[in-house]
Amino acid sequence: RQVTSDASFHSASFSDTDHPRVLITGGLGQLGVGLAKLLRKRFGKYNVILSDIRKPPSNVFHSGPFIYADILDYKNLREIVVNNRITWLVHYSALLSAIGEANVSLARAVNITGLHNILDIAAEHGLRLFVPSTIGAFGPTSPRNPTPDVCVQRPRTIYGVSKVHAELMGEYYHHRYGLDFRCLRYPGIISADSNPGGGTTDYAVQIFHDAFKSGKFECNLKPDTRLPMMYIDDCLRATLEVMEAPADTLSMRTYNINAMSFTPEELAQELQKQMPELEVTYDVDLVRQAIADSWPMNFDDSNARKDWSWKHDYDLPELVQTMLNYFSTDAC
Ligand code: AKB
């Protein structure tokens, strides 16, 4: 049967296709809307449902199916998965590193209890499950330059601890129950039309906003703090690629992915090539600095490149140019 309106996305309204039926949790964060757009292009508008506990802005609401989903409410989740015949679940709900330290019990509930619900739902209904991990899943005793896929992981944030837990639980469910769990460790993600919230790498997005708004940027990390970073388009494409990869190409279930590594000073210098008037000062936030100092400086993603041909498109110059293009068009 034909789908006739945005609101009618329940299973009864769909004709069967070979396409996956995707649910994205935490859909109103930095990555969900962009991922929904990419997946809808590939699988059809009504096969991708964005969800969150917040009210969506009208452009998001009108661009495809949106539904209320509380990952802490198991029954609510199960109902959504069953009623919409979900086959893939992308689990983006999480509190990031800096905000997690300011609210440990909420971070523990969302990042750990929420994940348990997601794992059980996915195992119960035979879903393919994507859970992002992060450079934050490493800690001060991990090798930092470069950081391989498999090494010591003793993070010192609740965010990092919850992500190591997610990696291990997902892999456990894979081996124990056959859950099709797939996980990428994302670097800091830089995007123009969506904002991160509460992360340690947020400065690398904020600098563009402030450069255009006031021509001044105060950075909360030291100028020489080197961290792995990636432009959002590369991150979303990697996510789709690992989800589509044939299972027999995956020699592991949790992969590092990388594009570039830079410091605030290097990012500022690249931006100043085109905005020489930009003034950058530093006022270090001690919590964020301690977190950044315990994270990888360079990420070894050779397994992803070997197993499923991961390849990034954006290095620092292309990233800066793309962000500048967006903000200068937006400012007109
Ligand atoms: C954060 O800074 O907390 C996140 C991340 C690197 O996982 N952007």
C-alpha cells in the first residue's frame, strides 16, 4: 500500500521492501538528523524513523517520520520496534564527556541502563544494532600516539566507562546470542548545521560560530591539545558503510575510525588563512583539559581501512573550507 502522509508511518502503511527499517534514538543530537537524511536517501523516507524525548523543530518533523522514544522505558521501545517492524537500530542517545562529569547519575542511567534496554530489545527482535563509541573510551594508560583498536582501556570519565561497557556488552551479546552488533569509535565530530552538546571536542565547532558572530574565539583547551577529529559527512558515511558491510568482512565488531588530528592552534591558523582578523584567546577549562589530556592524539584505524575499505574524504583544509562555505552562505 502507498504511504500518503508523513504521520502514517506505522507498519500497516508500508509495502514490503528489501530495505531495512531503521530507528534512530537520540535523534535530535548532533548526528541523528544528518544520518536520517543519508539513510532516507538510500532506503526511502518512510523506512527511517527519528526518535527523541524532545519536541522536534518543524523542519525535522516535516522531513520524515519522527516519534517519541524514551530509551529508559523498555515497553515503549518494544512497542515502537514491533509496531514499525524495525530491523536496524542506531543508538545515538548518550550524555557526552564534559556534561557527563557534571551529571554522573543521569549519565549512568542514560548511557548504561539505556544501553541495556537497547541490547535486550535488539537481541529479542533480531535487529542489527549500531552503537557509537568514541576516542573517550581510552584513558591515560592507553597508548596515545597512535591508539590501536585493541589496547588498555581505563577511561576516567563516566562517558568513557559507559562506552567501554557498551563495546564489551555488545560484543558479548554478539558472541553469546548472535546479536548483529556493530560499533565505531568516533573522533570529535565537526558539523555546521547541528551542534554538539557537552563534549570535550566541542571547541572545534564553536570556533566557526564565534568567528562569524564576533570575530573572536576563547578556547577552553590549551593551544597544543591534539585530538582526532572528523567532518560529519565522513562520520555518517562510515556509519552507513559499516552497517552495510557483509558480516564476513568484519574481523571485529568495534573499530576505530579516523580522518585527521589537530590542535586548537592548528585549527585557528587554518581558519585565519581566510579570516586573518579572527582573534583567538585561551581560557582553559580544567575538567575538559584533563579529559583531553587522557585521550588519543592520533587514532589508528587501519583495521577499518583493511576490512571494509574505510577511507575519509576530509582533511583539515577541506574541513575548514566546507565549514566556511556553509557559514558564509548562511550569513548572507
Ligand atoms: C566528546 O567530546 O565528549 C565527544 C566525543 C569525542 O566522544 N565529542
